[in-house]
Amino acid sequence: MAIKVKVVLGDLLAERGMSLNELSLKSDVRRAAISELVNGKRENINFEHIAKIAEALGTSDISKIITLIETTDEH
């Protein structure tokens, strides 16, 4: 078994009825970067972006943005 980082930001945005554009404006993070995070297209996570997003969403609970999940290693 392996541990993988999973971005769960999309769930929080849906819960709050917030768009990517609105989060981008509030966090000062490019909309494209947020979209890539939400859609799992981002290879690397910029911790400065995570901090800005958390601040814009008024949370200090990083598990609302990213979490760790166990996966089966298929190699």
C-alpha cells in the first residue's frame, strides 16, 4: 500500500457555493492554478498557494484542502 496526496478543495468550494473565479480573486492565486489543483492536473503543490487559499476560505484545517489517502501499489 502507498500513501498519495489528494486535493479535496473542490468539495469545499461546492459546499460553500464558491466558484474558482471567486476563490482566485479572494486568494490572489491564478484561476488556472486553482483549476489544476481541483482537477488533479497539478504535479506539484505550491505551499504558498495552499496558505493563501486557506486564508481566503477562513480555515486553518488543511485537510479541507488536501488530504492523504491509501492506495494499492500496482507496480
